[in-house]
Amino acid sequence: MLPSEITPPEKGTMRQLADDLYWLRFDLPFRLNHINLYVLDGEDGWIILDCGVHDPATVAHWDALLDGPLAGRPIERIIVSHHHVDHAGYAGPLAERTGAPVWMTESEYRYIVRMLAIAGPEFGELLEGAYRRYALTEEVLAMARQDHDRFPRFVAPMAEPNFMTEDHSVRSRGGEWRVRIDRGHSMAQIGLLDDARGLYLAGDYLLPRISPNISADLSDPDDDRLGAYLDYLEEVSGLPGEMLILPGHDWPFTNGGERARVLIDHHHMRLDALTEAARNGPVTVASSMEVLFSRVFGSHEIFFAAGEARAHLTHLVATGRMVMTLDDGIERFSLAD
Ligand SMILES: [Zn+2]
């Protein structure tokens, strides 16, 4: 599918993409201003994939859908692909109002529980501590202290869900969906593939326009998330060209393998740019952000840019190209001998 062939579904409506598959689009209060959700026509009711952020616009949108095209059949289950606020934020209230069970991976759920538990000063301190090691300015550190409610602002608490693994599959009226669980953009995202019909609900792992954010985890920054994501991209670069990729943002597309190769090149160019910068002496996360991003504004963008820069440096260390030292509380990355 080409972007020009695709008109996103209007608010309160669903666009049919296959016999039993529908595309929904919700507003987001971010620069990335929308998310795609999907609905499968299941044997015992609707199967919903992802929920939107917890805010009034999302509530109004679900009101319109539950009273409109989804009315008359129960919600069979709600699958949350990963923990990010735009996918998981409204899962708890949606489960409560529909009575449907939620399914997600255990590690993504545990992360939500933890993020809600440490919201407030504890998260502010965690973020400020990371930014200090990254050599960001005092002004940014002060911003971090204020930014402590970034997660609960958009994510409602949820009851413990059912945990999905790759041993599960999801049956809809038109087919059987294989569960794949991937690490990189998050710790264990659920993707659903119907190989027979060439359909892949890819969540945020394969997007047609933007490069999915790959961020180091604040509590475990040395976990090589980018390495995991590059492994994922290698794997999906073999997808059949005609497979329809149904992503969490922008529009459905084909030639997913080609897109994966473009994303692999994108990350290798960024890794090379950081290696090049380190020829002139050790780099920090802050100086790497200047190499990778032309401009970064506001706490939301700084959060993602810093996480992405650290993830690339982490990968350079994990693959032996750089070494990290911690002097005066600042992480410095130099070329390995
Ligand atoms: Zn995401």
C-alpha cells in the first residue's frame, strides 16, 4: 500500500482491512499526534489491540466506538502490545468498562507496575541521576526533577493481566495469529502474524516513516537494547514483500523487509557518526545527542533523545568498539584500542 492510497479512519469509525481486521486511529497529545489501534473479529467477540493514552480524548473516542461499530458484541479480550503510554494507558479503564480480560507480556506489565510505583520524587531522582551521568546541563536536570509524573499522567492503574508468551496464538474469524515477542523498542513487545494471509500486526517495531525510538533503560542502561533491535530487524528483513505490515503509527505498508534494511542502515550510520566523533576524544551522552539530533526541545524530546543516544553508546560498548569510564560522576565513552 502506498501512503497516498490510505486515508486513516475517521474518529469513531473503523476501516476494514481484511475480513476480520479493522484499523482505528486515536489522537495523542504529543508531537507524534496519533496512534493506530486494531480490532479483530474474534469467535466470541471483538479482540482489541492497544488502547490509547488515558486522557479525555481517548475516553470520548472509546465512547463513540463502544456505542457505535463495536456495540452488540462483547469484547473478547484486550491485547496490549507493550508498556508505552499510548498503547497501555487506557487498558485498565477499558477492561473495567467492558469486562474483557487484558493480555500482555509479564515483563511489560511488571514495568508498568514499577513505573506507577516510583512515580513522583523517586522517578524524578532516577531521571536526574541519569541526566547527571549523561553530562546534561543544570537547566535540564532541574527540568527532570519537575518531570516526575510523565508516566502516571497518561497511564491508569490496571489489574494483573493474563500473561502472553510465544506459546500462545490468537484465533480470529479469518485466521490464526502467531505471537512473536520482541525486544528493542521495549522489553517484550507482542506482535501478531497471520502467515497464511500475509498480515503482521507489528506494533511499534516496524514503522513506515519514523525510526522507532530505541532507548536505554534508566535503571539498566547497559542492557543492549539496540543490539536486540538490530537482531529483530535482521530477522524481519526476510519477510515476504507482499506481507501487509500494520504498524502502531502512520499507515499500513508492504515491503517490510526493505523497510527493516533501511532502519538497519540508519542505526549503523548513527553508530559510525558516534565512533567518528570519539576520534577527537571521549564523548558523553550529552555530546552524542548533539551529534545525532539537530535540535532537541523540551523535556519530552530530551527524554527520548538522551535514551536513544545512550542506547547507541551502550551498543558500541557491548560490541567492543568503545569503552565506558565513570569519572567525576560523568559517563565518558572512548574508542577501544
Ligand atoms: Zn512504543
